[in-house]
Amino acid sequence: MPLRATLTEITERVEGALAAFVMAYDGIAIDEIIVGAPEFDVQLLAVEYATVLAEIKRAVEVIKAGGLEEVSITTGQALVCLRCLGDELFAGLVMARTGNFGKGRHVLRLKSIELARELA
């Protein structure tokens, strides 16, 4: 399945999904799907979180705690789940606070395997 179709499927399967994206750790967007009109800049959120995720990934490597798999961030307006796709890329799912975070996390985990395969 093409990358855009997989990202679309993620947003369609998760109640409250606002966006799904694939990005490099340096903040370069590979692809994204934005649903509706979120009250904040999803693209800027993704770029800023890329920097944070890269730092967390480095810290995990330094302390030798195993490879980083997933990071979740909750804010006043959104639930964000970031999932590593390898050494260069990660996927993200942004949901409204009222969204189904458990299902979103599950769908992103399952689809991250497909996304990694598509990007290889």
C-alpha cells in the first residue's frame, strides 16, 4: 500500500485523529495527512517534536536502555504518539484530547511495520 494510503488509513481508523505523518529526525517531512482544521499548526508541532525525539533517542542510546520504540506526549489540546521506523525516520499520530488514544497507539504500532516496509 502506498505511503499516503497507509497514513490515510491510520487517520480513518482512529476516532479523534487530527493528523498522521512520517518525518526524518532532522525535521524534514516525508508525507502527512491532516484531517479537518486543527486549532494549532500540526506541521510545526511535528518539526519541533522531531528535535525532541532525536534527543530522547540519543539519551536512550547513551544509557544503553535498548532501542527507542515509542514516545507519547499529552498537551492541553492534543494527544501525540511518535513511533520509530528506524535510524532515520519516525511516524506520528496526532489526536484530539477526546480521541481514542489506546486505539491510536495500537493502530500506529501495527501500521509502523507497514510504513517501515514501504520506506525501505
